[in-house]
Amino acid sequence: MPREHIEQLPRKPGVYYFRDQKGKVIYVGKAKNLRSRVSSHFAHNGAGRQKQEFIRHVYHISYQLCGTELMAAILEETEIKRWWPKYNTSRKQISFQYGLYVFEDQKGYARLAIERKRKYLRPVHTFGLMWDGYRLLWNMIERHQLSPRLCFIDKTREMGEMAEVNDSPEVYNKKVEQALTTLYEELPTFAVLGNGVEPGQQSCLLIEKGRFFGMGYIPEAMKIDLKKIKKILTPCHDNDFIRDMIYRYAETYPQYRITFN
């Protein structure tokens, strides 16, 4: 690969793609400074046999500019899942996720459970850590007078009367239904704004009802309206890794967060 391919790269945030002789994407990476990061791959090539093998197959570089490092990190994640590049071995593993599931038992009671995410069942909500799921479930139990036993929660904890199931299935299931309705209504919908790639635009990441909706760039002069920005943004697959990045960023930099009621 000619050296000038690297020297022509911009010193801006973005995602870069290493392609083989046939043009197939074999590696995807993110960068705060594209030229500097890509150059680092080709420095100290004697470091190891695996790196030599990797570099030997790079014939071409393409890239996408991003307005912020956060946009680059999220685009990298979505592109790795899209292309499954050969040399992104550490990021191709599907991370374990936990979900809140609801099902009906033999006695007709609706039961809530926190379990590892199942392939063929859609969870009510997902979590990166099991503890996050149990924390939410305890909150639902306390607010809606649910049974810890029917939620597969440790019965040794002090919950008084709630440890017993005194309601009929019909009465209890209405409590579960209300708990799930409240959970859905309280899941946040917000956007995280940042710098754009071109003048007059700004980056936008959207969380809708607790899930990652998508990303893109909107005009700076545009009124921030949920329906309008959803028409502009590119929808993306939701996953815990991306959602966690956006949540943490929004908590650290609340000035860039726009909340929708």
C-alpha cells in the first residue's frame, strides 16, 4: 500500500477500514486523529508475527469522518457487527446480556425473571450487568407490591408481607401489568448532541424509550423535535455496549443531553 494513502488521511475523528487485495473489509477501527492512529498500525512492524500477518494483507484504506469521538466509537461498534472483519477478533465476540422476561406459570401467575438474554425470546428490557437488572426488579417489587418469590428473588431478604402471594392470579397479574406499563413509560428518551462533520450541522445520537434508536447529523438551526430528527437519523441495532457508552457520556456531560417528555 502506498505511503501517501496514509499521509492523505485527515487529522480528524472518524472510523477507518482496512481492506485486502479484493477490497474486502478485514479490520475496522476508530480514531480521534485518523492519520495518527492509522500510522501507528504500521510502526514497529517487528512486534509480532500476528501483526506482520495482519499488515501484510492491507492494500487499501477507506474512512468515514465523525463529528466527535463518541460518534466514532459507536460507528465502529455498528460497523464491526455489520462487516465482522477477520482481524477484529476481540470485538467480534457477542457480549453476554441480561434481560427482564415475563411469563405465566402453571397456576396462571405472571412471573418476572432476570436471566441471560435468550436467542428466541424478546425481553422486556435488557441490561449489561445482572445487578442492574435485579436493582430494577427490586424497585418494581417495592413500588407495585409484587411477590419476590414470583420474581425469583432471594426469599431470605426482609420483605414482610410481600414475600407471600395473597392475591388471586387475576389481581396479581394486573399489578404486574401496571408495573411493566410504568417501566415502559419511565424509560428515558433523549438525544446527545455534538460537533458535526460539516459547518452548520451537529451530530445526534438518539435513545428512545431506553433503547438506542440511531445516529446521524442534523442542521444546527433545526428545532429539536423528536419526530423530525427520527426522519433524519440512520436507525441502528440496539445493544448494551452502545447504550452504556451513550448513557455514561450523557451523565458526564449533561449539557449535551436533550430530554424529550
